Amino acid sequence: MTRPIYEIARDIMRDPSLDRTSRNTAGPYLSAMLTLAQPSDMYFNERASDISRYALGNLKTWRGATARALKAELRAAL
């Protein structure tokens, strides 16, 4: 069982290695993800799975062991 999406998003946002570019581009998606638990949840008219994919696309410049682990966990949750 994977963790809820909001827990993964919270950990991403709290990570000090999250670079400014990723924080600015993925920030709106991560904020939305804080209200979502599973991929089938809806945030207005968007599925949580779509929002999570958008966030992953904007987190490409985020590097490091923590980044790899959290992005992999988010992919697994989808």
C-alpha cells in the first residue's frame, strides 16, 4: 500500500533540496495535491493522477537521493 498523495506532496514541499525552479513551477500542482488522497480523487475538474503527472513533469530539475525516492513513490502511487 502506498501513502496518500497528500503525504508525498507534503514531503516534497518540505524537502530543503527542492530547487527554486521546481518549487515555482510545480508549486501550484503540489498545493493541489495536498488535498488529494488517491489517484481517482478530483480537484475541481482534474483527476489527482493528472495533477500528479503535471507535478512530476515540473520536478525534472529536482535532483538527489530524496528527489529520486519521492518521485518514484509518487509514480508508484499513480
